Amino acid sequence: MTSYLLNVSCPSKRGIVAAVSSFLAENGCSIVDSSQFDDLETGQFFMRVRFVIESTRELQDIETGFASVGQAFAITYAFHDSETKMKAVVMVSRFGHCLNDLLYRVRIGALPIEIVAVISNHMDYQKAVVNADIPFHHIPLTKENKPVAEARIMSVIEDTGAELVILARYMQILSDDMCRKMSGRIINIHHSFLPSFKGANPYKQAYERGVKLIGATSHYVTADLDEGPIIEQDVVRVTHAQNAEDFVSLGRDVEAQVLARAVHAHAKKRVFLAGNKTIVFAASPGEYSSERMG
């Protein structure tokens, strides 16, 4: 039976959960899973409900009928078919570990997305992408041609109907204009040594300073470089017995895992933007395939 999602955000007020639950029950729906969070600092309420329709009602009719509940509680809401795969464009430069991991997870059904195009400023991964039957677009990007190159990138995004852009170690800085146009729709991944170890060879710098934890951060892209709302993070321990090359290998593994989990959360509508931070609900039972996400 197809399940559907209802995402709700609104000012906190007594009776929201009861109103949403009662509406669904009255319209022949059965709640499979529900998560909610009341942010006491901001006074905002967030809720994600997964449900099935056990009547002859259509989702469109239910969505239309929910308007009265939405109006009563000043709710911003959206209904989704949980089985629909989100269309995504992946952008990559010369580090391919995140791209290859995404391609594999999509192929085995561990990520609920459809990669509709891969864009790169280099040709390194053209063969791998084409062999996966995915269109590859080589779009060089420099300071001189940035407006033209970004116009081409936006054209690919719009022509494919992509809802999400994944920066899988894409090593070019996007313009403020593109960040604004795609607000909440671009996910990036980077090591978590910032701001301590900037520039080239951050893992070598970390090794030389004797760090004990290697981490990765996945976040939404904003005009503030590497400072967008964080979706997912993780770390792995390292010791003095490992060398700089080990740090790089371990770092690549954790980057791929963190990015995949962030993409899964976004595609399954588990992420709510709340100013400079995110509210990320755990996956509902059955929302992961039999393959574990890292």
C-alpha cells in the first residue's frame, strides 16, 4: 500500500497534533509513523506524518480538505508521495569517492533519488557516469566565465526537472545569486576540520597537529561559504600509529557516508529548515532498504 507524507511547520499552539490526527482519521487515513518537535526557543512546531489512505479518497482531495486545518493553525504544510524518487543533479570535480558512493547506493536502491545528470568541471568521471546511463555534462568554470558556466548549470537543472543539487566534492564556489535561487536545494559535503585547517592538504595539516578525530559535515549551501544549516555529521577516531594517507582514506569514507545520509534525509522530507539550523527527524520504519546507510 502506498504511503504518503505530511510535513507541518507553524507557530507552536495547543491542539495541533490532535487536529492533524483527527483530520487524517476522518478522511480514511491511518497513521503509520509520526514525529514532532516543539522548539521552545523559537516557538515553532514541526511535525512529519507518514500515513496510508484506507478509503477511496484521493490524495489531492485530502490535501484540498486540509486547507481549513492549515488556516486555523497558520500551518505551512506539504503532502508528498513517499514512493516518488527525488530527481537530483550531482556535481563533482576530481575527487570521485562521494560520486561513486552515490552511484552505487542509487543502483542498489539504498537512496530514494534518481540521478538525472552529473555535471563536472573536469572529464575524469565521464566514463563512469555514462556507463551508469546517466547524462554527463562537462562545464568548465573559471572566474572569467562563471556567469556563463552557471547559466549552463542552471539550464541542466531546469531541463531535467531536478529538485536537488548534490555537491559531491565539487571544488568550485557557487555565486551568491545561484545560492539564493537554489536555497534549501543544494547539499554540500566537506571535512570537519574547518576553520582550523584551511586550504590545501587539510588532512596533512591535521596529521601534523596530532588530531584524534576525523569528521565530515553535510549542509545546505548558502552565500556564506561552508556555513549553511547542517544536516548530518559524523566522526571516526584516529591514532598516532596512522599516517597522513590513512587520514585521507578514513576521511573519504566518512565523507561518503555523511553525504549519503544527508541526501536520504532530504529526499525523504525528514529535514526542516529552522533559520540557521535544521530539524532532522529519524527515518520511519521501512524507509531504508535492506542495505545499511554506512
